[in-house]
Amino acid sequence: MSLNLIFCGTPRFAVPTLEKLVEARFPVRLVVTQPDRPKGRGLELVASPVKQSAQKLSLPITQPDRIKSNEEFRTQLTDLTPEAIIVVGYGRLIPQWMLDLPPLGNINLHASLLPKYRGAAPIQWAIAHGETVTGVTTMRLDAGLDTGDILLQKALPIAAADTAEALAPRLASIGADLVVATLRGLQEGSVHRRPQDNSQATLAPILKKEDGLLDFSRSAAEIFNRMRGFQPWPGAYTSFRGKNLQLLKAQVVGESLPPNQLRTQGERLLVGCGHGTALELLELQLEGKKRIAARDFIHGYRPQTGEKLGD
């Protein structure tokens, strides 16, 4: 027996799931994605990664501006009589009428081991908080924020040097397989819903620009984790001589320096952090300039030992 599916998704993270569903011969009757958005200097309209994938797969596509009180969209979905709606990073709250429509519900792929890291940025916050393991969860959506019943989960280690950019494609890949396994398990009756333990919940709110502003009273390890988690946006930044300075690559070192304070050691550039710790800065980018290695920064700007970042 095949399951009639509707797929709702927008970002690159959702593409492997859509491709795996088609590869596994699940009938995807409709792909719902966000409207094309203006991008770049010319502000040309650009299709979402999911739309681009759906076009290559010759799947029908719709891009409603709104869905909650959109009668035309509601009729379109109802007429397709989906057994399940798959939701991966769609970017809109799913209204109650959509939650109630398919018998197997709206099945969401979330990039954490729920109930940890509920919210819009689970990959980024897991790394920023120094987690060594994360994973993916399939769950049945309800009206809350990532509070629905869990269906299946799969864990994935976070490597010491992983950034959010590096980890996301691996999670997307195992998540795609997990969605297929979830649907097959629901068909066979081998997958059962289990409620989340709300007492164990943590939040992963949408990132803001100010999350990237570095606080050098934090330990070097904390700052390093935030640098990894907040790539590519909002990044990790401070100021140097009154200009914005992006810290792009660094490593924790066994030195001790006062917070914010710079020290040069030959071609090495160190900055003090909280709790008697320090980071060696490896790649930086000053406002309006190119990304450069620390040795070029030292030769170009000649930072003085004792000079501070963030003043």
C-alpha cells in the first residue's frame, strides 16, 4: 500500500527528505514551499531549495503567501486526500485544519533529540552549548512549538571541530532516512507515538544578530563553541580600533590572559577570555576588508600586547 503524501518544506535541509521520499516511491501529490524571495544585489526572485528540487523531480508545486485562512489552499489539500503531510523546515505555523486533515497527521523532521532544543535553530544552539551528541526526531505535529509526540529518533555525534554548516547536511541525510523509516513503520504498525517529557525540554530560539556579539567574560571553550554554532550567521564578532571584527577561526589554547586582552607571540595572536583561559585567533575579517590569517593581521595592523578587543 502506498501513502498519498503532501510535502511542506523550504530550506536546503529539507531537500534530502523530499528526494528520499520520491526514491522510496511514496506518491508526493504536492510540494508546498515558501514564495520566491528577492536575493542578491539585483534583488532577483530566487526559488527555495525545495522548489528547485521539486522542479527537477517534476512534482506539482504551490507557494501560498498564507495558509491559515486560505480557502483555496485548504480546498486544494483536502481534494488530494493525503494520508500524511510531511513538514521539514517549512517556515510557517501549521494551522489546526491542516493538523486534522490526514489520518496519520503532520509528520515533522526536527534536527535535535527532542525534547531538547525545541525551536528554530536546534543545530546552532546544540553546538553553541557544547553538546557532543545531537540527532534527529520525527514527531507528529500538534499546536505547540515542537511539543508533539515522538515517533522515531536517531543520534549523531558532534565532532570537536564541527560547525553548524558542516553538521546540518549530515543531520539532513540521516533525517531523510528516518522519515522514510517512520512512514514505513506507521504503515506496518511498528512505530508508535510517545509523548515528550516536557520537564526535559530546552529551547533553541531563532538566532538574532546580537547572539554573535562575543562576550570575553565567557571561557575560551564557550566562545569557541559559539563561534562554531553561529556559522555562517550571525557569525562571531567583536570590535577592534572602533571597527567590526569577525572572528572566523580559532582554537582554545592552554594560556592565561585577562579577558579581551590581545597578545602576540611571533605570528600567533591570542585573546584573553574568562576564567583564566585564552583563544588563539587563526582567521579574522575586519570591517570592509578580506578574510585573512592571523599572521597577516599581525603584520598589517601591528596589534600591541595589552590592546583589547571589544572596546
